[in-house]
Amino acid sequence: MHSPEELTQRFREVGLKVTPQRQAVFRVLYQNHTHPSAETVYEQVAEQMPTISLRTVYQTLNDLTDMGEILHLDLGTGSARFDSNVEHAHHHLVCEGCGLVRDVEADLDSLKFNETLPSGFLVSETEILVRGQCEHCLAQDQNRRSQDQHSKAGA
Amino acid sequence: MHSPEELTQRFREVGLKVTPQRQAVFRVLYQNHTHPSAETVYEQVAEQMPTISLRTVYQTLNDLTDMGEILHLDLGTGSARFDSNVEHAHHHLVCEGCGLVRDVEADLDSLKFNETLPSGFLVSETEILVRGQCEHCLAQDQNRRSQDQHSKAGA
DNA sequence: GGTCTAATCTGCAAGCATTGTTGATTGCCA
DNA sequence: TGGCAATCAACAATGCTTGCAGATTAGACC
């Protein structure tokens, strides 16, 4: 995405007004590269601007998505995630435990489909999703298991 | 997934009861390879058994998913899709127009990640999603465009 | 700076997919 | 065949997202 200042320009060019609420959303997204949900963006904006509504955050995220400034991702984590990195093509790693998302780069050209794709189908995007458990959630699982061991031994 | 008869066995083995409702869901899934949504499964079962509830269909789909008989897919189409083909690893092609899903096989081993994946992360699944427009939706789009041309010319 | 108007804001209600609850029903083992 | 736990249907509730309506405000024009 562009910087908050550049976004201000772009919004005016397209005929959209630049409100303090929108600028606050710009700033949060520009600094947050963790693929936040709308709710998370809302919480972070609300720290600076407690009166903002979740509805406005959704609206601004949609505007930015329509303008191609951010990406709207559905990674199966329940809520949509927003990705401010549209400059460099990349894919995603998703922790099924905590919903953490990380970017990964992959060489799509190296990917071989065993059969050719159906001829009539016009591909717009090929997406790679790596699911699993992050370091933190793995450790937590191990702790829980050893706890269970102890309580079983104690009982 | 196993055949309806084999599923009857498996359900009893696990201590789940085999009701007519469940058998009807088994049959629909066994024959339908279009990756139906819960709603679609419900509609098809309801043709034979109009009193079944959507809740029961969801419950049975969840049971089958837990047993590994079917796959629960989130392809960003709004509702979850259920895939009865768990025997052969494959990936999916999704039409962004009508939600049609097709299986595609891809050689995951050929896929190169430019940086290695984070060391602490335990990968459970790597999923490839090809989005685009199917033949049918492409044709429809073209029709619509030429219609627009005509009405513009006529006006 | 002041005025004006359309765009935007907030708060709330509604929509959709899915799950929780509950009392009635039924599979299935003895 | 009886009995009980599992399951059913109907309905309420959830979580995420969007629609709506009246109050507010950005920004063009004077």
C-alpha cells in the first residue's frame, strides 16, 4: 500500500473524502504487517480515537481493497485478514492454533500441475496456503500434554 | 470416503448410531463429487426425506469430517464445501463467478519456496487454490457485454 | 472565514453460515 | 421387547459483515 500521505492524495483524486478516521486506519495498516482482522484494526485505531465505529473501519478497508491498496484474504480463520503488502507477490503461512499469518515467497513457475488445467477456465490467481502450528502454539501444546501427564500421575 | 454400507459399519464401530437421516447424507455425498455446501447437501437429501433438518445435515457432515471420511474446505465462497475425495491428494480450482469447484492434481514436491519456511513452524497441510472464471461464467460475461453494446447502440 | 451539499460518521438492525439448546423420538444392545 | 443413550427437529444464539437512517463534516465555492 501507499503511505498515509499518498493515500490522502489518492482518495481525493478518486473523489473520496479524507477524514481523521480514515487517516487513522491508513496509519495503522501502514505500520501493521501482521495481516490484522477488521476487529484488530478497529482496536488499534480505537486506542487513538475511541469514538470510531467498527462500521467505519470496515468501510475504509473495503475502499482500500477496491482501490487495490490492500488485499482482502480469506484464510479460513473465521474473519477476513487484510494484507497491506500488494507490491510483492507472496503466499501465506497460517497457524491453525492462534491464527498467526506470515508471508512466504514461492516460485509459482516451478509448480507443475499433473494434468493441464481445464482449457476453458481463465485463471486470475493461484494461491498457496501453508497450514500448521506456529512455534508458540506447539510449545503450548507440549506444556498442556505434560500437564495432563502430571495430573494423571497425581490422580 | 467409504461407501454408504461401509460407513454404516464405521459409525457403529465408533459408537455412533446409524439413522435414516445419516444414511441419506451418506448416499448424497457418495454420489455427488461437486464439492457441495451443507445447504446443497440438505436440499438433495430433503428431496428424499423432506422432514430432515439442516442442523442434522451439519451434524453428520461434522461427524464425517472428524472421522476423516470427507474434507471440510474453506474456499472463500461464503459457505464451507465438502469433498468426499480424501483418497487422492489434490487441490482445487474455484470459479469466482458461480462457486464451481474442480479438483486439480499438482506436484507439490516441485514447488520451491524462495526462502525456507520458518524453522519452528510445523506444517500440516499445503493447499493450492486456483481462482478464476469457469467456461460458463466467461460465456455469460461475454453475452452481457455484447448485450450492453447493443443497448448502447440502440439508445 | 462563512455557506452549502454530498459524502461520511455512528449506532443499530439485519443477513448469512454455523453451532448451542432442549424436549421429543428412535436406534440398538441386552 | 424394554430401556436408555444417542439423535432428531425446531428454534435461539453466535460471529462476521453489511444495510440503513439520521446526525455530522470535508472540502469546493464565494
